Amino acid sequence: MNVRGLRFVITGSAKGIGAETARVAAERGARVLVSDVDDEAGAATAAEIRTSGGDAHYAHCDVTDEGQVQALMARAAADLGGIDVLHNNAGTHESMIGDEYTLETMSKATFERILGINLVGPFLCAKYAVPFLRESPNASIINAGSTASFLGFPQNLAYGASKGGIATLTKNLAVDLAPDRIRVNAYCPAAVETMMVTKFVDASPEPEALKSMMIRSHLVPRLGTPRDVANLVCFLASPEASFVNGILWLIDGGSLAWRGTTDVLGMSS
Ligand SMILES: NC(=O)c1ccc[n+]([C@@H]2O[C@H](COP(=O)([O-])OP(=O)(O)OC[C@H]3O[C@@H](n4cnc5c(N)ncnc54)[C@H](O)[C@@H]3O)[C@@H](O)[C@H]2O)c1
């Protein structure tokens, strides 16, 4: 996981998995541009990394806004002298937006909003990062997939569609950018302890039962942590992963390796 000296742009990195990736990468000597729509939390994350001796800056960027995405990549190139790693992390779920979950209650605007952030955003970021990535000897794009890139889940229509799109976007970008020696991969987590999962669980009529069911579907009977995913992102970004390309890397505690909950194995969480 040697990311020393690599220049990371991480979208949606004020909180959650993105913020933890910024911390882990900086701990290992990477230079990080934290970006988000939540300026207060984003600036605080970058400041915390600097206080710990890391190299981090903050820039506002809404990944659905083409002008802001273009400006983010230009800022990264100016501040960091280039871009080696684009971490397309920003994402949201319908439970973060409202309570329109079903086919018949979800508005077109909500469906399009989720796709805009989770799928169009990564496309825009890739588009405007590529001229800089092309100049890097160790370039890669790392997208946020999900177990929802592979399977259907309850109350997950728009999110599932967006993460299914990320699966094929990742492979198509890997093909298109191969001549430029830019690797493109995705990490695909099961439930990870962040605000997104907390909101999803809290929106359920039976939050404790849902959380327990999530944990019992993992062969490693716990929720994932942002650090679990951050470690994987750093590996995918590192030169050690130079032969890893176009992959959807599950990081799911084994949840997609089987069908069931750990009760049937006599395990308690
Ligand atoms: N937490 C999980 O269980 C889980 C599982 C699978 C995949 N993922 C994916 O991992 C990524 C990070 O998830 P998380 O759990 O850390 O989420 P989170 O909600 O904790 O953090 C998401 C961040 O994205 C930012 N964001 C939202 N809209 C944005 C926009 N338009 N432009 C820029 N930033 C924006 C938010 O402000 C927030 O800081 C997402 O793409 C998510 O879909 C998460």
C-alpha cells in the first residue's frame, strides 16, 4: 500500500469513507485534496490531517456541477502539481434525501438526483481528471461501487440503478483509458458504519432488526468500517496494484459469498 507521494483527489471526503481514505492516504505520505459540498466538515477534515502532520487541502465541489468539477481538477493540478489518483467517492442514497422509496412514491427528480451524484458525477470527474492523470506514471481512478452493483435490495431502486451503472462505467473506462495507462477499479462494500447506513437503518420501521439482519448476512459478523475500505482504496491506488484493472472488488465481509444469516451457522454477533 505504498501511496507515498501520490496526489489524491477525493470527492465527498468531508465525512465517512472518503474522509477516512484521506486520513489513511495522508498517514502513508500521500498528498490529498479533500472535496465536498459540506464545506465546514471538509475543511475540518483537511485541517485535522494537517495537524497530524499530513499534506491535505480542501476545495468545494458538487460533483453534479460540471463547472465545479472542472475547477476542482484544475485546482488539484495547481496545488499538487498534478493528479495520480481520482477517488470517485461522493455518493448518496434515497434515504438521505427523503422518504420516497418505492416505485410508485419515488419522484423522477429523486431518481435523477441519485443518478446525478452517484453515476454522472464520477463520469464528469473522470472526464476532467483525465488530462492530468495522463501525465502520471501511476494513474488510477477508483470508483465507489457497492454490493448493490450486483444485487437488488429493499428500498434501493435509484441507488441500486446508480451502483449497477458504476459497475459497467468502471469496466468501460478501464477499456477506454488503457492506452493512456490509467487503471480504473471499483470497491464494492456491504454495510459500512457511516452516516449513510445510519440514516438508512433509522428510516426503517424496525431499525435494530434491520441492523442485526445486515450484520448477520456478513460472514465476518460486524459492519464494515471506513478504515477497512480506506485500506483497500490505498492498495488499489498503489504501484503494488499495477496489474489490477477493471475490477469490482467486493469488500463485504463475505456477504455475497452465500445466501443466509449467521444464525444458521450457530454464530452470534
Ligand atoms: N456506507 C456504506 O455502507 C456504503 C456501502 C457501499 C457503498 N458505499 C459508497 O461509498 C461512498 C461513500 O459513502 P459513505 O458511506 O462514506 O457516505 P457518507 O454519506 O458518510 O458520505 C458521503 C459524502 O459525500 C458528500 N456528497 C453528497 N453529495 C455530494 C455531491 N453532490 N458532491 C460532492 N459531495 C457530495 C456528502 O456531503 C458526504 O460528505 C458512496 O459512494 C457510497 O454509495 C457506501
